[in-house]
Amino acid sequence: MRRSRTRDTEVCGVTAAIDSIDGKWKPSLLWLLEAGPRRPGELRRQLSGISEKVLTQALRDMEAEGLVHRQVFDELPLRTEYSLTPVGRELSEILAPLSDWGHRRLDRLGAAPPA
């Protein structure tokens, strides 16, 4: 297992933050969980193309980072829900301006004449 850069005090803050949400699915999971707790099956349906294995691994990684909380309800059938922790909510709020910037960039690219 590689040493996580988020635990390395010699790494810059931006690198540590990006390391927490690296990968294809973590930013989308943060965005979906911002609306409230979700069950894994619900997340999988909302993210077309993600496999159950990849979803599980991404959620486990995010739980280990302290971004999401996993709650297992002791009932039959077993029910599991994921929600944002305060740290995850803070990160989600910080990413909103980055998202806005990305949309403006896409608008500029769409308006640019073809090269």
C-alpha cells in the first residue's frame, strides 16, 4: 500500500486536497452526497458506468479520508447509507467555485473559433 500524500507534511496543501478527491468518481460522489444520505444502490444508479467494486472502493477511500460517514442500520434486510461528514461538506463547498470556473472555461472553449 502506498503512503498517502495527504498524510505527508512535506506536500503542498493543494496536492493534499486533490489527493483526497483523485479519481474519476469521487468528485461526483461528493456532489451527490451533498444533497443528503444515499444508499449504495442509489449512488450506482445515479452514476452510470461505475461498477459496484469501484463504487465500494471509492466510498471506502472517502470514508478513510474522513469525507463520508457510513451508517449500517441493524434491520432486515441490512441497509447502509453514506453521508458527508462535516469535513466532506466543507470540501464540497470549497469545490463549488472550482466547478463554476470549470463551467466558465467550457463556455469559453465552446465560444472559441475552431483552430
